[in-house]
Amino acid sequence: MASVSKQIRKTSRLRKTLLTGTLALSLLAPVMVPQVSANSNEDLGYVDPASQNAGNGGADTVTYRIAANSVTGQPEIEAAKKGVLTADGKQFRDLDGDRSLDPYEDWRKPVNERVADLVSKMTLAEKAGMMLINTHTPIANPADGRYVSADDPMIVGKNMRHVIFRQTPTVDVIAKYTNQLQELAEESRLGIPVVVTSNPRNHASTDYTNNSDGAGMHTFWPGPLGFAAARDAEAVKEFGQIAAKEWRAAGIRKVYGYTADVSTDPLWARIEDTFGEDPTLASDMVYNVITGFQGEKLGSDSVSITVKHFPGGGARDNGLDPHFVEGKFNPYPTEGSLLKYHIPPFQAAIKANVTSVMPYYAFPSNEYSADQGLPWYKPDQQFEEVGFALNKGILDFLRNGLGFKGYVNSDTGAVGGNAWGAEDLSPEAKVAKAIQAGTDIISGSSDPQVIINAVKSGLLSESEVNESVSLLLTEMMNLGLFEDPYVNPLQALEVVADPKAKALADEAHLKSVVLLRNDKNILPLKDAKLQKVKLYVEMFGGDAAAATANLKQTIKNHDASITIVDNLSEATHAFVWVKPAQSNWDNNPRITVGPETGVANVDRIVEIQKTVPTITAINFISPWLINQIEPNAAAVLATYGTKPEAVIDVIRGEFNPIGKLPMAIPASAEAVDKEVGDVPSFAPEETPNYSYLNKAGNKYEYGFGLSYNQGKAVGKPDHAGEIGTPAHAQKK
């Protein structure tokens, strides 16, 4: 952790006497680092909350630290509980506390040798704990600064070393929490560190880790669909590099994401997490977000990626999700659709050296699938109808057909209660089947005894366990966690406060906005035009009253030249922002706009539109049916988890919109009923007339988007040749 040194130098002139010798190893003595109370309102400084301090109720740190030295190859070393060894003038953590340098502690050795040594030292119980990952929840508002108990049941009781963190406190709190996890792990027999994982946390999200734009939080970017609308893959890489610094500074070293699924079924509630419906664009985005987070090669500054959900979660049955029994299978009714449309983003991920892949819960349906061109399970059966995490044919194709070299991470519960097609198997048999199929870590379980029982009963061999554990330890060592798992809470705050990063995020928000209609060039509202405008503002969706008040205040703060009126009768223009939502956990796919998607009063939207010229923004986290709310608008904007300031800047003409639809907007419920669920809207296999046609004669099809043109009528966008069916749509 290069971060600790900077603050240590501020607080103390740290000197360490390194007792070196050509033949002997010696233990480096601990050095006490002065700290600021964790409960202070002043700068927190570097705080490792694991050690109790009765004087201030905080958690001060005793830490050993050796700075990195690029000349000698010395990596940064940091320890909190066990000593640091010196050999040949170089330093190493004494992770097992035996005061001798074991091969797995020696960072000079090849990773495969270190891993083999450590695996040979681990008990079956330690290996079983290593192969599990589950949600870990910090102690809420601890008076003593302890977010993790000393006898934590997962880290101590179950030997687990992978946890999922789902809360969204400020990053300094996250850093203290992850430090405590690492200190607890360091105290264990072998000192194996912890990998802290999270769903993406730099975007708004309906169902997963939701972020907002605030002090001490990760920088706030548009959602993946917004990146897809901007069509700027290099910006996605830059985002990944920035986000990786933030995650690394907070001690989160792995992403449960990003989503490589192609959104071919418009009803699916998880489209918000995807890069849209174009497999080529999604491939570019996936490749760049991975190389952004991980770098070209996994290292101590990387954040590892778990791309999901192999072999593609977007092919659904009427939008039903396999978290639930009603959506337990994937249909592929179009011949070759799996290889043509769904697999390419995963191929891009593998090319980017993605560390791990997450299969989805579902099983591939034989009844509802055409020939997909993969090796058949049996001469008369295309697929084994068992969930992808237990499906040897599918995972063999991932490794042998696509050349994936990393590890497979099951989805949460996919080897438990959601092991579709294997429901009748015992827990031990499910685990054995998954591991033998190619799954290496099981999500949603905290019970290593099941793996232990599977080995002892002969369902699973310990050598098979060793293969998975070796892959998991390889990632840990490549991430540098065995040398320095600790972070600096103060520096984490500094990283997320970087004004350059915030400026780039703001630019990404601007690029994500899509202009769909602009009747009579009502937009942009430049200064001369704005002088006559009295703007009525209203939000629709969620807590609409509070959201409206917040939006009005944001507009006033961002652009004081806009005159806002509270009564529609006083207005010359209106701005309404419609934010429908559907949760995947509702298990009720729908894309209509109304009370069923959180928009209580659609008639009010139409009333406003018919009263004054109305700029209507719609947050398209799903491809909503807009038949009621689009026709009467004077201008229509598409947003994707976009900041209001960016929308205001587009309306004011401070930014000329460049966004293009990352997915088509369906014409009607009938069009949705007829669409082919495993192909994009622009595919030759899709039914015709799927896309919405507005009164100007423009289709809201994939790639459509208008721009301003010196105040003249635009008609069709400057990039009109790129809309509709993309050039690569016919490629095989």
C-alpha cells in the first residue's frame, strides 16, 4: 500500500533498524505510529482500528512498514500483528510467525511456487473456507471503532478469505473496515489475507450497490448504458483506471462486474447493468473497463474483475430472471445466437485477461433452443439442463473453447437453493458437481463443512480442491495482498476528492445524454431565448415531491439564470423528468410507465405537456414503453443514471448532445410480445417494426440520436448514416 507511507512521514519520522545478515534471518522490531482518534472530527490520519486504545475509544495502529524500492525490487511491506523478516537485505512478512522465511512468504519466487508451498501447508478446513464467498456486514456505528469483531464467524470461525461488501459509507470508513478484516486475517495461522469484493459502486443502481454524488464517496459516473450511449470506449478505460485507484485506496480489490450480458430481451430488469444490445459495442466496453481496472497485467495497483454472467444473461423467457424458479432456463430460439450475439463480450473479457468469470443461475433449455453450434452434451441432447455453474459442458467450452485461464465464481446461491436442474442433489453433491464442472469459488455460502464432507465422502478429491484453491491464491498474490493488504483512510478521502476525476466523470455524464426530439428547435435555451422563459419543473417516479424539490434546488445552484416558477399557470415552458423503475426482486417484468413502475400520475405529465412546451427527459434504465408520455412533448431526452447538472447543461446548450441510443425503444406492447428474445433489435432475425416511430418520422432504434446544429432545424442527426442497423449487424 503505497498510501500509508505518505501519511506516516507527516506524523512521524519513522526509522527502522534492519538487522541484516548473509546467512541469518532476523525479526524486524515493531514501531508504534502516532495516530489521531478515530472519533475525532479533525483529520483522521492513518487509522488501523484493530488495536484497542482505552484512552480515546479509537483504534490506533502498531504497524511495520518497509517502503518499496524499484532499484532492489523490494515491494512495499506492511504488517500489523506479525513480524517482518530480513534476508539478503530484503524484507518479507512472517505470515506464519515461525521466524523463518517460507517459500510462500518470499516475494522473489515465482507465484506458482509460492502458491504450491502454501497449499501444501493448508488444512482441508482452510482450503474449504478459501473456496467460499458471502456477504460480510460491518458492525453498524461502533462506539469503539471496531467494525469487525475479534471472533468474526466468517474470517475466524470459517477460515473464509473472500467477502462481499454491500454498504456505501464514505471511503475512509470502508478503509478502516477493510483494514480490520486484514488484521484479523493476519492473526490467523498462515496469515492469508482477505479479498474484499463489491458490486460496481460508481453509478446509480436500482437493485445493487447504489452511489450518489457526495463528499467522501466514490466519484459518480453515468451507468453502463450511459457509457454505451456515449460510444467512447477509451473513456470507459479511463473511468476504470480512476475507479481502480478509488477502490484500491479503500481496500476493495475485486469487482463483481462488469456485466457482459447483451440486452436482447427488453423486459429483463437487469438491463440497467449492461452496455446495451450491441455485442460489438459491449465487447469494446467490456475490454476497456477490464483493462482500466486490472491494467494490462494484474498487479499490486490492480482491482480484479469478475465479468458476468456467462454465457450471457440477456436471453430470457419474457424477461423472467433465473434468481427465481420461473426464469430458471435460458432460451436460444435463434440458430447460432449464443456464439453470434452473447459470447463475443466474454471473448473480449478473456482477451483483456479478466481474472474471473461468473456464470448465471439458469440452465440452457433444449426445448426452446435452436442449434447453437457448441459441442453437444449427448448425441440426442444439445445441453445438459443444469445451471451454468454446475454445467461441465458450458464451463469446458469457457476454458477449452475460449481459452479462459482464470477462475470461475458462482453467482450467489447458484450452488445452493438456486442450483436449477440439480435441486434434488444433496448440498455435498451440488458442491462436488460444481467444482468438477469447473467452478472454483462458491458464492452465497458460509459453510465450509459441506466441501469437507464432500471430500471425506469421496464425492470430491482433495486434489480437485487444491486446483481451485491454487487459482484463488494466485490472484491474491498477483494483487500483492501477501505483501501489503493495508490502506490509509485519509488517503482514500483524498483520492475520491480528485477534481480531475470529478471533471472527467462530469464529462461522461454530458456525453451520455441522447436527444430524441427537438420540435421547432426549442432547445437549446440559450441566453437570449432564456430571458423569456419561465420554467416549471416536476419529477415523476419514486418520492416525486422530494425529488422535485431537490431538482429545483440543483437547477438554481447550477444555473441561476434559469427562472423557475412553482405554478404551471405562470410558466412559459416546463421540464419534466420521468424516472420509472422496476426491481429485479419483484419478479414481475414490465416496462410500461405508470404506478406499476413508480410513476404515480402519467396523466399529469400529459397535462403539463399540453399546457406549455415541455422538455421531457426519461431515464431509460429499461427500454420503457413511452406511447403516452412521448407524443405531446416538445423535446425528448434520454438519460441513463445521469446527473441533473449534465441534463441542464444540455438543455442550456452548454454541451451539444452526442449520445446515441444503446438499445431500441419498443413501439408498443405488441412489438415486445413479438420480439425475438435472444437477438438484438437490429438483427436480421428480429421481427420488423420493433422500434418506436415518433411524429417527426424518426425511429427510436439502436444508434439514433439528434444533435444541435447552429440553431437550425436538424431533421435527422449529423450521424444519420450510423443509426438503425449498424454496419456489423450482418456479419457472421
